[in-house]
Amino acid sequence: MARNWTRDELILAMSLYCRLPFGKFDKGNPDVIQLADAIDRTHSSVAMKLSNLASLDPFHQERGIKALPNASKADRQIWQEFHSDWEGLADECLRLEIEYHLQPVEDAIEEQSLFEGETESTRVTKVRRAQRFFRSTVLASYEYRCCITKIDLKELLIASHIIPWSEDSAKRADPHNGLCLNALHDKAFDRGLITLDEEYRLIYSRLLSESLSVNAMNQFFKPYEGKAIQFPLRFRPDQNCLRRHREHIFLT
């Protein structure tokens, strides 16, 4: 008889859903196999659970992918828990990944102190964990390609916060507050030299065109002006976050 998924198992499944590139949920994926073995479930059942979670994503529902009949109330609840507290659930994911030996030993030892009481070092560890979760989720959602230039060299890619880390703690680990950008466009976005409009199209600041040479503008910015970004395959960037970027960070 099939047993119900526990909350811990659903958190681990949601964490894997966030970190895997979309379309890599099949039962033969090594990460799917690793999680299935860790929680004593079949590879197929974990693959199906990831598909159930994907069907709850509003972005996919807009594309005509409806919630699967076997997406449970517990699936919906864990989806909402993550969206209500990304940073808190990122910490809980870490605890469970250590407990189920889903992290490399050296990472588990380094971060075990996170659960041994609140100190300055544990607060630093929480920050690092949220940053790691955010980066892996955003980059996987954009299939490891810059959403402006489509550069796909991982070493040049950054998970950029739309609302800066320091300005809104609730948005720190929220992938809807993220864009995958190459290092140059990340810096330009962070400094308010470029932004996205209501249709996700690139616009750049007058200060940028006044400061750079014609050749630099033509090479790095002009080709993308007015063009929509490449959308992620989950966690579409939040327009409220983008509006705040345009109104409070972008330099007109």
C-alpha cells in the first residue's frame, strides 16, 4: 500500500524541484535517484512528485498546463509554504539535506552549526544558505543562460536580485525576485543603468549612453534595447519587484 508523503519529504522534493533545470524531472536523473533512495521511495514516484509540483506553478498554468489530478492538498500546502517564507524554507531544506545525507560531507560539517543556536556565525551561515538556494534556483530556472544576452557560460552568470538583498528580507531567497544575468549586465542592473519595463523589455539609462563609447554601446547594450528577456521556465520575475527597481533604483 502506498504511503503518504511526509512534510519533510515534500520539502526535499520542492527543494529539488527548485534546483533542477526544468524538464530534467525524469526517473533516470541522478538527482532524482539520489533523493528517492534517501527517502526510500521509487524513482518514478519522486519524478511524478516533481511533475505534480510543476503543475502548480501559475506560469505553467498560463501555458495550459493544469494541476495534475494527483497533485495533493499537501503538495499545494508545501508550495504555499515556500512562497510565504522562502528564506525560512531554505534553512529547513538544509537541515533535511544534512539529515538525509544529501549534501557533501564537508558542506554538512561546515553548516551544521546553523542548528546549534543563534549566534553571529549562525546568522552568517543562514545568509550564505539563502544565497546558495537563491543562486541555484534562479540559474536553474533560466537554464543557466543570461536572460538578456543568452550567454551560457556558468562562470559568468549571476543570480541578480531585483530588489536588493539589504532592502527586503522577505525577498532575499525568493526566486521571483531574481534574474539570471551575465556579470556586466548584472552590474549595470544593480547600479540602475538598465532595467526592464512592464513588458519585460530592456531599457537603459541616459547616463549609460553618455558615459560609454558608441562602440561599447553598440556591442553590449544597443542590440538588446527594447527586446524582451528570455523568460525562466518557472518563477517568472515579479512585476511589483521590477516596478520598485524602475522607480527607486533605475537612473533615468
